[in-house]
Amino acid sequence: MLYYKLLSMTINKVVFFEIIFFRSLSIVLQLVFLKLYSNYLSVYELGIYYLLVTLSYSINAFLLVPLDYFQQSKLHYLKSAQKSLRSFLPLNKQIFYIVVFLMVFTECTIFFIDSSLLFTVLLIFLLSPLFYFNTVVRGFLNNLDYRRNAIYTLVGEGFLKISFFLLLIQYFNASAILLLVSTILATFCISVILYLLLRKKEEYLIPEKATFSSQEVFHFSYPISISAIINWIQMQGYRVLLAPLGYIEIMGLYTTVSNVGQSGMNAASVIYSQLFVPNLYKTNGKDIFGYTKIAFGVILVVILVSTFFSKEIVTLLTNSFFSQYSYLIFYGILAEGSNMIIGGLSIYLTIHNLTAKTIVASWTGLITFIASFGFLYFLNIFSVWTIGLPIVLSQLSVVMYMIYLVFYKYKKGCEIE
């Protein structure tokens, strides 16, 4: 008995370090991709690329993120009830038809306004469902303890993005559109692989299916949808606001450098989440205090490392031109680190059917963002150094409110209404 227990502990340690290694490798590939396209694209083209990605993700915020949360929250119910993952297919088909309808409607409208934008709009709509599908299936694999499958496909995706971009620039001029095409091709290939992996899992092959009503999905999802839209405005809305104001180059510069910090924090965040988020679901949220406490420690470590090596890191991962703006990486670290904490607290509220509480938290962040952005606009102090302030301040306000909800109001014995 002791032998098997020790063997199990050894296997768990092997999986733990394997996940860390391959997740780190996927982040390295992501940063190599950043280094590659930041050297080939002008600051203006970088700004255009980030704007297109933001517009694509807006579709996810409205429709797809809430459905992802719903499915992940029902995952262990399906497993314990011996119901198939194919129970989710009807929901996804409905959402797919909605996205196709929106795409056709938008393309028809654009045709009469400016037909030269038709291909760009098509790319925006293609990336959104592909990104959603990858996120959902990786979530299934990770939360059902097929973590190796999830992490290997992340590495593959990073490799394919680099490969497609290097291939395409041999035949076409580097541009925001070419970069977006590279991303879509890589994401599509990984989507196919993820689907083939999922089809082989016993949780997918179970014949019995559960039924989820549209009303159940709506009541669960609409608070998350509102929160996702508000979070999109907080984190990426500045790109849509700054573009018509003529700040595309400043946006491209800020986003490129802050993405270095965001990527570093995301590396730590995803490793942490892959190891500890499944346990939040399994324990019905009982481990939320430990999750949050250690998450703060992870953020602090990333900040300390970046304090000493920010200039070297930015030069290494982009080019020497961006190094003079190296301190912008702290905006990315704080914003992404806040997301890690918000994600854990949101899971806790989701598990306990308190998703409506996330709306109040999101509105707190949105009001902070609007007030901060308005302050910068009316005083005309927009610069590459200040446009990150509304993002970070809004994120911190959400973190503080959600901590109050989960730990103080709940801890005092007050029911979270």
C-alpha cells in the first residue's frame, strides 16, 4: 500500500514538473513570436494588428466567454452523472449559427460601405470562434486531468504561429493582416488536433447525454456576459477608443511593450491556474483563500524580477528601440496578475451560483476605467506612459471589491445576496 502511495506521489511530481516545463516552453515560443513580428512590423502596423484582435475578441466577450464558463462549471456534474461531453453540442451549434448570422450581416453591411474591408472583417470573425473552441476544449482536457494534452497543444500552437508567419513573409510583405492570417492558420490547425484528441476520451464517448435548457444557460450566462463585455472594455477598449483619436502608433508601442510584461505574468498565471484551478472545482471552492494568497505571492515575484531586468527583457524580446519604454511592462504585469486573482474569485462565485455578483464588480471596474480615461482625455495628457493607468486602476478596483465579497462579507457570516 505504501509503495503505491509513494509511486503515485512520484508520478504527480513528474506531471507537475512536466507541465511547468512545457508551459514555460509555450511562453518562450509566444515571446519568440512577439520578437519576430515586432521586428518585421512598423509601430503603426502593430497598432492595427492589436486593434483587429481586439475587435475579434469582442465577439467572444458578448457570446462565447459566458458559454465557456457554463460548460466548465457543468463538467464535473457530467462526469459524476456519467453523461457525455456531447451534451454541450446543441448549445454550441446554436452559438455557431448566431456567429455565422452576425458575420454574414456584417459582411453585407460592409460591402455597401467599403468593400475593401471585406477580407479583414472575415478574418476578425474567423479568429473569434477558433479561439473560443481552443479555450473550451483545453479547459475540458485540463479540468478532466488530461493536462498533458492541453499543454502539448499550447506548445504546438506557438510553433505553428512562428512557422506560418516565417513562411508567409517569404511571399508577402509583413503587415497586420499577414500576422492575423498566420494566427488564424495556427489556431485552426490546433483546433483540429484538439477535436481529434477530445473524440478519443471516454467522457466524450459515453452514450448518455444531459439536457440543458436555454433558460438555464441564459440565467447562468447573462451576468458573466455583462462582466466579460465590461472586462473587454477595461482591458482592450482603449485600443478602439485611441484609434479614431489618431493614437494608433502610441497604442502599438504601448501594447507591444506591456505585452512583454503580460506574457511573463501570463506564463506564471497559466502554470498556476493549470495546477490549482481544477482543485477549486473539485473542492467546491474551499481552497479559494490559499489560491488567492499564493497568487499574490506569484505576482510579487514577477514584479521583483522585472524591476531588475526590465530593460534587458524588453530588448531581448523585441528590439533596442522599445527598451527606452521598458517600464511599461509593469502595466502588463499588474493587469494580467489582477486577472489571475479575479479568475479564481469568479470561479468561486460561479460554483456557488453567485454569478450575478460579478456584475457589480465589473461595473466598479468600468466606472473606474471611464473616470480615469476621461481624466486623461480632458486634461490632454495622453501619452505612452499614461494610457495604461485606466486599465490597472480599474483592475485593482475589481480585485478589491471581489476580495471584500468572498472573504469579508462571506466570512462574517453574511449571505452574499
